[in-house]
Amino acid sequence: DTAVSQTPKYLVTQMGNDKSIKCEQNLGHDTMYWYKQDSKKFLKIMFSYNNKELIINETVPNRFSPKSPDKAHLNLHINSLELGDSAVYFCASSQGTGTGSAPLHFGNGTRLTVT
Amino acid sequence: GQQVMQIPQYQHVQEGEDFTTYCNSSTTLSNIQWYKQRPGGHPVFLIQLVKSGEVKKQKRLTFQFGEAKKNSSLHITATQTTDVGTYFCAGPTGTASKLTFGTGTRLQVTL
């Protein structure tokens, strides 16, 4: 069984469209994250949720809206997609309250290409 | 803001040679974590160091946490083609203690 699964694996869409990425973890972790990896491989945190509560919200355009219906799921909705949104988006989870003391378990990533 | 830098950005070695990547933080870290990302894959947790001056080994990999807890290193002895990938250090930074990843070191190993 996959521990952290995200769908879809690939997403190709045009500028201006709205899209969603879904993530689920079956590890029983309390904290989930969205990270963005750009073409230079830099990994940057976007959001983190602990028990459905938003705890980290980095400087991310408000076109990006995370939603956590329960602690096992964290989805990412993106409105009005722009070319610069093209990247690989990783979902991750960890034990604890997300204070950086517990290792992260990453999903396989969603490669988003905006044309 | 807080930064975690790694050097080198890229290293290409012949199989059997040693490899080291260095990680430097602008602030003291409560712990340092290391991850490996294979080409086309996702980051996978390798190890966590907590104590000042701590050294841990995993087979051919040696991890070290600096005395001031602001730097760390990963050394691979006698590299193999299976070591290919990007190695990231990561540590909690900022008031929210978010896990900030280093800039990464991409390792290429050829026969």
C-alpha cells in the first residue's frame, strides 16, 4: 500500500484554467504539507496542515487554496493557472505538529505543465 | 530570511570515488535531516541528526552535524551508480519551524 499518494501524476493544462491535485496518506500522521519543486530542483514549502488546521502559509499567491477535509487528506486547488505555476508539486506528511522535528514522507509528485 | 545552502550544486564522479556534500544554515538548527531524490522520483528520508557534533553511518554513507549546529555534511565512500540522485539537507527554520530544504547537490556517477 502506498503511504502518501497523490493524483494525478501528470497534469497538462492551459493558462487560465483551474485544476486540483489530491493527496491522501495512510500513515496516521497528523501533519500534511504541500511543497513545490521548480526546474532548478529547489524544494519550497507552500502550506502545512495539522489535524485539518492551517499552520504554515508561505508567500503563495491566493490563487492557490489548500483544503483538508480530514487529517488524512490535503488537496490543492489552483485557480487561473499561469505559466510560472509549472513545477512538480509534492504532498508530504509527518508525525507530530509540523515543527520540523519529524521526517517527511513524500508522495510521488504531480508534474504540472501550463501551456 | 533563513537560508540553507549546499555545495557543490553538482558533482560528477567515477564509480569508486568518494563524494561529499556540505550543508550550511544561516541559523542554528535543532536538527538536520538528509533526503535523497532519485531522478524522476520523490525525496526519501535518509537520516536525522540532533546532537552537536553527532556522526552517524549508514553503510557507505557518513553524516555529520557541526558543533555549532549550523552545518552538516554527507560523505559517500566508494560511490556506486545506485548513489546517483540529488541529496538535500533540511532543517527547521523560522518562527513556525517549517522544514526548509537546502539547495541540493546533484550527484552523477559513471563507470
